[in-house]
Amino acid sequence: MRSFKESGTKILCWSDIDGRLNPLGLALPALLLIVWHLVTVDGNIPGYLLPRPMEIGKVALDFALGNWQLTPYSGTMLDHSLASISRVFSGFGFAAAVGLPLGFLTGRITAVKRTIDPTIHLFRTIPGIGWLPVAMVWFGVGERTTLFLIALAAFFSIYDCF
């Protein structure tokens, strides 16, 4: 990131215009990490409520690399990442398969736009989290629900392109 001007006031981000790191941008995250460590180091707060930062880091590295076998998920990050990427591409594909033709038709034919557009914009007003219970009733708990929600999230942007 770099700094930019907004309303005449310079806003500092992670780096300045010349690309040098802005240490002021790291102060708050560092302070929060120090406070987190100090709160958890004496053991007064149980680890299941607020684990220590080093434990989180160790489990995260184990999840990615699988060196220590700390959890049943050790070394499975690549598998989970590929599954997530596959879901995103599938959901986007479904959204494109429906959104592109509908967007094209409503953008080119006035009668289709007058018929379909109000209903699509009605569904658009429903928040994404509001679709979750409906999707669970329609598709159950699992992959199909996930794909539906991803496709729904991408559909409106694709539809509006035309």
C-alpha cells in the first residue's frame, strides 16, 4: 500500500509514496500483539478461551507444513485451499452461466428487462446471510449450499455488467 490524499489530508498506510515501510502503520498491530501476549502469558485465562499468540502461530505453521502433527489437520492447508478455490470457481461458473445470459437479455430487450429486472433487484435486497437458512432448507448442509451462496454472491455483479 502507499499513502494517498483524501480531502486534502494525507493518510498514511503501510508504506509511503517512495515505497519505504511506514513504521507508524505497524504500531497498533504490534501493541495489540504485545497486550495479547501479556494477558495470556500468566495462564489466568484458559487456553480454550484465549490461546497464546505463539500457540496460534505454531498450530498455523503445523497446519501449513505438517511438521509437528499437533492436530488432525496437520499439513492439510493445501488440500483445503484447493477445495476452497474449486468451490469459488464452480460458484462463479454457475453465476456466470445464469448471470451473463440474463444480463445480456435484460440489457438488450426492454420487455425482458421490465419483466425480470424488478424481481432480480428484489432478491438483491436480501442480505447474503439471509439466504443461508433458505439454502440449508433447499440443499441441506454441505457442498451444494456452499456453491449456491457463492454463486449468489457473484450473480448480481455479473448480471449488472450488461
